[in-house]
Amino acid sequence: MARGKKTMRFYNNSGKLENVIAFLEQVQEKINYININCTVEGRDIEISLSGPQDLQHLATERLKRLADKHLE
């Protein structure tokens, strides 16, 4: 199984800290099957995924849905 690292970047359009916290809590709760490293600077959120590519793909889809829900 291929392994690697993928980095995704999100922007907090809402500008609310509560939304970032809710987003990160949901990420921690729902994506617990792959290694995740998150960095937040201002409104920018960077998430690095490392692990098998099939799990990275699954995590990517879930991250996009969570970002749409919390960061718009």
C-alpha cells in the first residue's frame, strides 16, 4: 500500500474563532484513522495528512465537507 504525505490549506471566511475551534474538534473526532498535523495562523489553516493514500483520499473528502460546514 502506497504511503505519503498530503498538505491541504483552508481559509476561515467567517473570521470567527469559534468556527475554527469547531472545525478542528470535528477533524479530531471524525478523522482518527490517519496521522494529522494542523497549523493555524490567523485565518489560514494548514492540515498535513500522512499515511496510506486510500485513507488520505477518504480524509480529504471529509475535510472538504467539514470545511464547507464550519469555515464558510
